[in-house]
Amino acid sequence: MFLLKPIPLDMVDVATKERLIQSGQRHYSELLAPESVPNPHYLHLFEALTARYTQWLAAEIVALAHHLATTRSQPLTVVSLARAGTPIGALLARALRGLGRMEVRHYSISIIRDRGIDENALKFILRREGRAPAGLAFVDGWTAKGVIAEELRRALARWNAREPERLDETLFVVSDIGGVADVAATADDYAIPSGILNATVSGLTSRSILNAAIGPADFHGCVFYPEFAPHDRSTWFLDQVAGHFATVVPVPVRVRGDAGERRARREAMTAFLVRIHARYRIADRNFVKPGVAEATRVLLRRLPDRLLLRDLEHPDVAHLRLLAEQKRVPVETDSAIPIQATALIKDLS
């Protein structure tokens, strides 16, 4: 269930949006650039990635489901962070039901960098729907630098200081390439198929919006795209992955605090970011977007400056090369980067 308020919104072109955001005139959550359905070539790449990683992703989802089922005794409530977390949360709820946790429910709510989580949505889940606080599990698709993970911890710390219900700040993700999530199924930077599409794999919703149209009692907003319905792959994608739940072997999950690989990931990501900031003279941390999924989002809805790839021929970055070609974005190969891809946002100052 989406806990978002559909609102009408005048779209702005990408260049105007970038100028307004970088100048400080508007926050990114107030603006949307137009979305479009993927062209046949791009859709073919999405389908190829789905075929390539369906069983892999199914094993990771089942692993997260087993971890939740064995560590949470209260009725489970999957709270996915819209929009990247939405397909993952829906899959996790399906997997939990397959493990006998029939009480599970899934809600997708908004969290916005520098603005926090939608507390009205939390109040609805806890007080209107009567879900047990100890059963809430916050889910996203991936983490890289940890910006949203940090936002979630800050937001829930504020909630726990003011509200009667105590909420666990643990964040569950499929892929944690920067070693910053609490529980993750993998540290690999791979092209999670749902991460390369927008509305057509996320229930025809936009990313969340927080502007003057959102009142104090409202959920955060979104734009709904009914005109995209003939091209919607949301349910198809869930069915493709969930069809393997009964046969895959769960992978070991990575839990925050573990030594070894997770610490190495954090150190490698930190060193990489320092190098990139110095090499390209980037002052704003938000202009560097590491990982396949984050790079995809830059190329789809921001103003990219360049695309960095570790291996130009890897199938996980074929869609990025296509987007870069279409938008005439320079592509550089750097075999030393610790992840598959990174996109840099153009600095307009």
C-alpha cells in the first residue's frame, strides 16, 4: 500500500530543475522533471537484466525474509522507502508470507534527504492500522554513501524522542556497496533490475514530493502516471522474482557491526570518494553518485557531467552506456574504482 498523496504538478525540464536546486531556490523534493516510458531498446536491457539476476535477487530477498522472520516475533510490517525500496518491500512481503508469516503487511512511505521521514504515514501505520511498533522493518533497495540511511536514523531518533511508540532504526537493503546499512543481503554493486526503471516498475508513481501542496496532515505527495499503464512492469517484475522463492538457497546476510568485509567496504568507498572529489574538484558530496543504481538515476533525471565505469563491456552497465550516448555524456573507464559505476552531476555554479 502506498501512503502517498497524489497531486498535480507542473513539470520542469531537467536543466531548469538542476539550476533551481543548485542555486538553492528550490529543494529537490519540490520539483519533478517529466518521465517517459522506456524505449524498446532500453526495455530490452531491463528484461535481459531481469533474466540474468532473477534467481540471484530471489535468493537475496529470501535471505532477508528469513532474517526478519527469525529475529522479529511481533507481527511484521514491511515499511519500504519510496521509490527505490517499493519493489523490494513488495517482494519481501511475498517472501515472508511464503515462510508462514501471513500477518505481514507492506506500506511504502516517503523519506526525503534533509527533510526526514513522513511522520503522518508512520502515525497511520501505527495508530490507524494498529501495527505493532516492534514489528516495523524499514526497507530500501540499496545503500552507497549512506545518505538515506543517515536520514532514517536521524528521523527515527527524533520520533523516538517525542512519540510514545519506540521504532527500531535498522535499515534492511538488498545491496550495501558502501558498508553503511544495518542488514544487507550483498555488498555487490550489480544492476538490480528494478533500479534501472522509474515509475513503470514502481506502481506508476513518481518519487515523493514535499512542496506547498502538502498540508500538515497530509502524506508526502507523488504524481501518479495512469497513462503509463500499458507499459507497467511492476507486477511482472515481482512475479518473475517471486517465482523462484521456493527453490533458491538463501545467501548469508550481512549485519551491521560485523568485522571484515563491511569495514573494508566502508574504507574503500570513503577512499574512493575522497579521490573522486579531489580529482574532479567537486565540493558538494551530493554531486557524486556511486553505484549502478545511483548512476542510473542521475542519467535518467539529473544533469550529468560524466559517467565513470570500471568495465565498459560489463552487461550491468549496458543501459548506462545507452543513456550516456543518448544524452551525450562523456564516459571514462577507471579499472581502479571499487564499484561498477559512478555518475557525476554537472556543477552549474
